[in-house]
Amino acid sequence: MKSDGEIVRFDNVGLRYGTESEVLSDIDFTLFAGRFYFLTGASGAGKTSLLKLLYLAQRPSRGAIRMFGNDVITLKRDRLPAYRRRLGVVFQDFRLVGHLSAFDNVALPLRLAGLREADLRQPVADMLDWVGLGNRSDARPATLSGGEQQRVAIARAVIARPELLVADEPTGNVDPDMALRLLRLFEALNRLGTTVVVATHDLHLLRRVPDSLIMRLDRGRLADPTGALRYPPRGPIGRTQR
Amino acid sequence: MFKQRPFRGAASFGARRGAHLLPNARLGGPMPWVIAIMVALTTLAAGAALALTHVANSARSELAGGATVQIVNADDAARDSQAEQVVHALSSMPGITQVERVPQRKIASLIEPWLGSQTGSDGVPLPALIDVRLSGGADGARLTRIRQALHRIAPDARIDPQAEWLKPVFRALDALRWLALSLIALLAFTSAAAVWLAARHALDTNRETIEIVHHLGGNDTQIAQIFQRSVLSDALLGSFLGVALGASAIGILSARFAALDSGLAGTGALGLSDWLVISLVPAGAVLLALSTARLTVLAKLGKML
């Protein structure tokens, strides 16, 4: 059942790889449309695994996940692409296509979605300008620095204006000024209605988005918030913690 | 910058864009040559099957209404007398379209390579042979009726359907035809297996890009279409080379057999309709390569999330 504004819902989700012990246990949360979330936690806490579940790269070992009002665990494989096209993902390792230029990497989601070449040239060029790579649009990823690759990855994730943006350490390789600039990009997207989930170690970043909600992972479990951290979101849009 | 895009839904990539996205989707390497060899061999086998079919059909239709009457009598006068009466009797029977006695000289010359020139009245006695054509085939019941009728006027006459003598030849021709068809099936299977292996290898080479395409919302059909387009160019090139090679070989063999000036070999010549059938070989090879590549890619992608 989809409640008002609910975009993602995890119920009692657990994840294990092979026969290892669970890397995520008893995960319960709801993401609401148009909100900005930070996911924090120490290295190895399970942030990337949780994000993998969010961007449908992994199915959980147990529990239920609903996304855009549908159960995505029992969803047939051939229906997954339609859901993935509603997501934008910034991978921790960027996952750019090595033999494509920065322009072609950013244009890829639009081409996969069937946008005409004439309609995508200007938006892709604008997006590359915005992330400061307008003059490197023909460059292959191997010739770009780590920070530049990260910006290409971010541009690719947001170009199709996804309903849910999932970013894994998106500012890890850029200088503070660029980190702030990228955060503004996420906020701009968020103001247009995109739900944003950013996994980060950078606690300074959390303070830059005052209305953000914070989820903290601790050894594979969502920890109760302390102090200023608010999870689950209180108030009219939140759901009661069980 | 964040304008709503007029998406058309998942679309297939253009040939250039697809090749650009998955540059290693081509089967490449020796694959066009493998396809060329398979198509050349299939073309030859198809040509052989068609030629053998013509030879068998031609011989069958020629011999279907044929029967031979032999009059075996060492006495030349008695044999000739019986032969004349048989020719006369057969000519007036209903359902018999042609009766022709084979001249003794011709019989002697036919068996000369085996028995030498000492045959006929001076040496080994020869039977009289009468070639008979029946309308509607020489079946057992008709031959029995004729045999009974001839027995009264020529007790030394024996009548046999000509097709009976050539049954082993027909069986051999049929076996060869089935062999050619089996060869075609085997070559098709081998070609499909080669494409299957090459497509799996190409898929593994592109695995990382395919995973990214999946994460960005690309579907299996879009990826499979990129592979199909790449395989198409390899298959077209290989098929063209193969059919050219095979057709040339058939042309040379046809000329050699025609030069034999043998009645049986001459009936195996290929006509326009045969060449049309042979032209289906490269088309079939391209379709087989495309469908194999598509099924291989889709089956492998189906195992990815």
C-alpha cells in the first residue's frame, strides 16, 4: 500500500552475500517524495549495500521493498529497466563507459530512454558546463582526473531528471568548492521534486542542507538518531517508528 | 537545465551509436571466414542434393513405364519367330504406347566389352530384347496379364519392369541425397555453435558496459539489437564469400559432368529454380547467425539482474 508521497519503503530488509552473515539487518525506512536524505555511517557499515538495494542492483535476502508503489522484489526482470529509468545513480567508482567521451557518457541515459539526438545535444552540453567540464566534453574518462570523472558521473545521473537520485560518496574526490557546487546541483534537482539520497562520510556536508533528513547505518543496522539527526522523519510526512 | 525531456520510451540504438556503445559486440576475428566456409560447404551440399534429386526423378520417370521382354532361345530362327509374334501381339494390346525390338547388332556391340566379338549365331547365343513402354506405369498386375498373354505365343519370353533392375541404384541415390541433407543440417548446427561461442565471448568482453547500460535503464532487447546489428555485418560478409565460393565450385563440377556426355549425369543439371533454392543458403545462414546471436545474448543477459 502506497501512502501519500511515499516513494520507497523498506520493511524488515536483510541482505547477505552468499553464505556470509548479513551485511544489512532489519532495515525499515520510508523515503518520501521531494525530500533530501543523507546516509551516513562508518566504512563497512553497509551504505553501499543499502544503496545497491535502492538502485535495484541487488535483491534482498529477506524483507520487502516497495518502490514507486510497487513491490520490486517480485518484479519480473523485464520490468526493472522501466524502474531504473526513474532513478539516477552516482556510483562510488563512477562506472563511466571507458571508450565513450564525457559527452556520450552523459548522453547515455537520454539515448537509452529514446530521446532524439537533436533534443539531447544542448541539455548535455549545458549539464557539462554546469559541472565545469564544458571544455572536456570530448575527453575519454581515462584522460580525466578523479574529480572530473566524478562530475561526469554526477552529470550522467541527473541529466534525465530522475525521480530518485542515489549518490554514493559523490563529493569524495572533489575539492570543497566543487563539493558545494555539486551539492547545490542536487538541491536544485531536489527543489524540482527529485528525492535525493546521498551517502557520505563528510559531516560538513550535512550541515549545508538544512532540511535534509539523516539515516545512520551502524554495522548493517539503521541506528537511532541522536542530537540533531532525525530518523525517521518526524512530523506530518513521517511514519511512526515501529 | 532540468527540463522535462520528451522521452519516447526505450528505443533501439542506431547502428552507429550501437557500435559506438559496444565496440566489441562484433563477433570479429575469424568469424566471417568460418561463416564463409560453412556457407560454401552448405551450398555444395545443397547443389549435390538437388542434382541427385533430379537424377533420381529423371531415371524414375523414364523407367516407370518401361519393361523389357527377353526371349531366351539358343535357336536363332525360333527366337526371331517368337520375337516377331511378341512385337505383333504387344502392338495391338491396349495401354502399350511403344514396342521396339533392340537390333541384335546393338546387343552384340553392348556386350562386346565383356564377351568379345564371338557372339550371336557364330558364338555365344544372345537373347532377343524388346523394349516396351506402358502408359501409366509398369505395375505388377499389368505385367502379369501381359506375361500370361505372351506365354501362349512365345513360351521363351520373360518380361521384367526396367525399374526393378535399377532399384539398388535408386537406393544409392537416395542415400546420397539424405547424406547431403544431413550434411546441411550438421553444417547449420556447427555454424550456430560457432556463433554461440563467439557471441558469448563478445558478451563477456562487453560485460562491464552492459552492466552500466542495465543500471541506466537499458533493457535486454536494446543490447541484443546492438549485437544483432554487429553480427549482421559479419554474417553478410561471410555468406557472400561462401556462396560465391560454393556456386563457383558447383559451376565447375557441372561443366565437368556435362563433358562426360552420360545420360544419367546429364539429367542432374541445375535449373533456375535450383539456383533460387541455393540462393536461400546465404539468407538462411544470415538468419541463423542473427537468431543464434540474439538468443545467446538474451539467455546470458537473463542471468544478470
